[in-house]
Amino acid sequence: MADPLLQVKNLKTNFFTEEGVVNAVDGVSYDIMPGEILGLVGESGCGKTVSALSILRLIPDPPGRIVGGEILFEGEDLLKMDEDEVRHVRGNKIGMIFQEPMTSLNPVLTIGRQLTETLELHLRMDRSASNQRAIELLEMVGIPEAKSRVHDYPHQFSGGMRQRVMIAMALSCNPKLLLADEPTTALDVTIQAQILELLTRLTKELGTAVIIITHNLGVVARYADRVNVMYAGRVIESATALELYHKPRHPYTLGLLKSVPRLDQIRKDKLDPIEGMPPDLIHMDGGCPFRPRCRFTVDRCKEENPPLIAVGDMHNSACWEWERVAKATPAAPAPAA
């Protein structure tokens, strides 16, 4: 069996603020294999984006700082590399698609220049070769008339086209790992489907592993091989996509699934949202952070934060009452993308 491409071990990232220390990522561990698509889901503020930025060491310091753990990429710890070494990895071996393409693209540089810059830096291409490669990349992601559009500026592209440019930039150096942070959030549903199909096709052709960070459970159901569910800076459930959607073993995962409209529901049925608010990451106690919102809570939940334990084949859950959750949960079909 092949070795994992990326291994995140007990990663801890804090933000030091005037109000106190925010434990944004608190002991996260997972791995991803070459060519695999891993979904990272959870509410806003659960630590998804911070964990991805930590991989590339893009946490702003101050106020943020990676305070513990290991990030092994191809066997090398990224946290032990100096800035020059990490800079060689960013955009070259690990690419990233950021949340908002309009703010991620430089408004005063042409699309072509923003593509060629990476090619010249990492692949040592000359200007002529990088310009030709930039045109090929735009054609690869489905942008028509690439030879002329390569000279345009970001404001001359639509939202969907800008997102395609971001994908082209992320894939320009044929990275082995791609971090896609909410790649379709600002797009309408039709464009979302086009972008995700494009991303999936390209990564399969190139053999690139992908971490998709999203709120959209339908996206994860359709495209991910495995899923990590995050809450309060921790992974609280992990399984294959099929297993997770049909046999959730954590109350939070169950709550997320019940919050999604289903085609087989009676039209008059109301959604069953998760009550309450996410916890304050500055003032955390020693118990389970989900217990104020949980329907399965017991006294033990106040005293101990449950570890992530195996509850099935390649299925882990951080819940003391996961067996009760299993008994109370009918098989939940995956929502359509």
C-alpha cells in the first residue's frame, strides 16, 4: 500500500487576541493518499480554513501561530522547513484555491501575468514558454478565446471565469496536493456544478490529491472519497463519504444531515436544524464542546472531551454515546449535489 501523501498529526494553531487565546485548530490529525479527494466540512468558525492555511504556513503572525504538531508532506515536516523551503512547496507541490477569486487575484496585473509569474518562479520557464503555457492552462479550464483573454484583467471576467482562472493557477505547476477552500461559494448552482466537474476531471487526469473545504454537504457526497467533520477546532467524525452519510455516528454529523433538504421529504415537513450556537473557542472547558446543543448528552460529557475512536471499518467518532446515536438514526441517504 502506498504511503500517505500528507499526514497531519496533532496540529494546533492558536490566535493570541486581547480577549484571550483562540484554539482555532486543536489537535487535528488526518492523512490523505495520492489521488484521493478528502472533504472537510463543518460550520463557519470550526477551523476548516485555518487548518488548510496551516498546511501552507500562511497563518498571519501576529496574531496567529502554529503551536504544535507535525505536517508531513512526502515524509518531510513542513513545520521544520525554513521560509525559502516552504516557498518552494507553495504553489509548486501544493496548490490552493482560495475562497473569493476577486480578492485573490491582483486587479492591476493581467490574468496572463499572474499565471506566468508562478511558472517562471517554480519551473524556471522563460517568458515565451510561460506565455504559451498560460494559454494552455486557460484552455484546459474551459475559458474560450484564451489567446486574447490571457491579456485581460480580473474585472473583465465573470465570477465563474475568475474561479476557473484560480483553478488554472493552482494547477499550473502540476501540484501533488490541491487545497480547495470553498471553491464554489460565490457561484450560482449551474456554475458550481461546472467548476466541480472540471476540478474533479483535472485532478483525476493529473493524479492530484484534493482537500475540499465546504459547507455544502451535497458537494461532499458527490465528489469526496472520505470526509472529516470538524467542530470547535477538532475532527469529531471521520469516515468514507458513503459510510458517513448512511451511518452517522456523531450527533453533530446527524444534525448537519437533518438540516439539508431532501427530495424524498414531504413538502410540509420542516427542516430539523441544530439548535444553539457554536462554542466560544476562548472559553472552553474540559467537556465535550457540542454538549450544549446535543440531544444525547450525559453527565460524562461535562467532565471529559471524548477522543476520536474507531466505531467501524475506517469510521471514527468522538462521542461517548455514539451507539445511542447509531440506534436512533435511520439510514440517511446522501443529499444530491
